[in-house]
Amino acid sequence: MADQNDTPPEEASIDVAGYGLAIAGAALFSTKGIFIKLAYTTGIGTETVLALRMLVAFPFYLAIGAWVLATSPELRARLSPGEIAAAAGVGILGYYVASSLDFWGLSFITAQYERLVLFTYPFFTLALGVLFFGDRMNWGAVPGLAMSYAGLLVIMAWNFVVNPDGLLAGTVLVLGAAVSFALFQHLAKRRMAVIGTRAFTCIAMGAAALVALAHNTVQHGIASYAAFSGEIWFYGACLGIVGTVLPSFLLNSGIQRIGARATSSTAAFGPIATIALAVVVLGEAFTVWHALGTTLVVLGVAWFSRAEHRAKTPAPIPATPVGERGEA
């Protein structure tokens, strides 16, 4: 009869609700490119679409920021003008510069291809960490990088044959967005360590919103908002609420229930949802080459994430035999 100590511990049950929240968040974030492409059909430009997104989303983050400040005396003590300025600067990089490049790129390329290109930002996060932030190179992640970019090349080659107009420009712009977002992640992590996630997000989003609104107002005038049609406001509301505010709350709830690592494992649902919506809503093509390229990109990022996790997880300490511990 086996000793009681030999009985394996009962496995923890899977938090279905937590994973559901994370997957729903990833899926809703994936609608961003669809609503942007739909907004472009009304004739408005990149800066106007970004301003509409921020105009709708900003009040929600403003209300959350006010609540966080009102309920956290410790945060008020830590929130110096310097910290506010630093968080605002990082937010402008991540939520204005990166978003502008991404939105601009979407005016040249398909929504599904844009999502796959942007999905490779973890590789740039690794590269920037090694080059500028003292991170150690993880060579085990390199096969994942090669796999993902091979997938992008497959889809790019198909596009070059079928519709090459603007493909290179769009790809470069979205890659620029991925690099900007990767740098944003490194800088944001340092700011969040001081003032917390919620306060940082509200300050960062608020600063980016003000810059985006100022840009569009200078270029088109404040009266331009009154001239928007109901269709434009509808797409702006969908982009701001469905594609920005709701998924941010869902992902944060998922992180709270199942942790950041488990939440990140659901990210692959984003490109898949984007592809499905792009085909159904926008009528974009999906061929065997798209299927092959998408599979390579998703598998490559999965390989990369697994290699990164292994590199950061300390090896288990082997148990000392009973006899060597001097126990009977």
C-alpha cells in the first residue's frame, strides 16, 4: 500500500471564468483594425480616427483615475509632478505614436495582415531589452522569431503578387508601431512599479488622448467634430468602447484571476478573431497561403513565449535524500 506522502497532490482546477475574461479581452481588442478600416470608408483620415477613439475612451479613464486618486492616499503621496510627466511621456509613446503608426499602416494593408505584423512585438521587446535595458539574450527564442517572420513573408509574397500597392509602406509603418510598443512596455513597467498599473494607465491614456485631440483640432479645426455623420460617430464609439475600454477591463480582470502569464497565453486568439472578422465583415481574402502564414506566425509567437517563460523560471531545487539529511 502506498504511503500517504506518495499520493500526488490534487491538481488545481482551471479558472474557466478567468480564461474566458482573458479570451474575450483579446477578441475585443482584435476588433480595432476592423473598426478602423470601416471608419476609413467614410473618408476621414488617420488623425481623425485616432482622435475619435481617444475622445470616446478618455472619459472612462478619467473617471477611473479620479476614483483611484480619491481612494488611495498612498498614491497621492507618491504622485509627484515628475512621475506624472514621466507617465505622460511614456503614454504618448505607446498610445499616440505607436497607435498613429499602426492606424496609418492600416490605410495601406489588410486588417488581418496588420494584426499578424503587430503580433510580433514580443520579439522587439526582447531585442530592446538586450540592447538597452540589460536583459540577457535568450537564444532558445530565436526559432520562434524565424518561424513567425517566415509566416509574414509567406503572406507578404502573396500580397506582392496580387496587390502590391502600399504593401511595403504599410508593413514598415506597422513594424514601427510594434517597435514603439515594445519600447513602451519597457518604460511603462518602470513607471508602474512606482505609481501602480491603474494610475499609470489613466495618466498615460489621458496624455495620449490630449495630444491626439490637439493634433486633429489643429489640422481640421474644432468645428470638424460637429460635422461628423452618425456613421462616423458610430465607428468612433465602437473603436473607443468595444475596441479599447471594454477589452482593457476584461484583460485586467483576467490578469487578476489567472495571472499575467496565463493571460498572455490567450493572446493568439486576437489574430484569429481579426482574421475571421476581416473575412466576414470586410470581405478580405483568406487563401491557403494566409492559413499557412498565420499558422507559422501564431506557432512562432507561442514558441517564443514558451522559451521566454522557461528562461525566466528558476530550475527546481532537487530534493535531498533522507539519508543525506541525517534523518531515519
